[in-house]
Amino acid sequence: MEHAGFTIEKVIEWGFPFVSPLYRTFAEFFGGHAIKVGERRRLDRFLSAFLYQLYRLNSSRHGDVLMILARR
């Protein structure tokens, strides 16, 4: 980004340990879809709520999801 003329203000690496590798491994085991989109079953709602809370525990210093705040 700096090479393209941006000044980096902040970088957050996110996703470890609950998105990568745990969730991705789980999703691959079930054919790429850990939770089917659009399903309204009780188990799906529970899993969605559980994962939402679990993702809040991910480190903001490690992971392969990058969020970058930069200015031009």
C-alpha cells in the first residue's frame, strides 16, 4: 500500500485461533459449508450465536484476515 502512495495508519491482523485454522478446518470437513445459509433450524441458530461470540475472542494481532486503515 505504501508503494501505491498510501500512508498506513493502522493494521489489524484478525482470525486466530478461531477462524484460521479451526473454523476453516471444520468447514472443509463438511464440504466447504459449516453452516448452511438460510436455514432456520434451532441447531443452526445456536451454532451461529456460538460462533459470533467465539469470534469476539480472536486475537487482533494474529491471523490471516487483514484490515488496514490508510490515507492517501
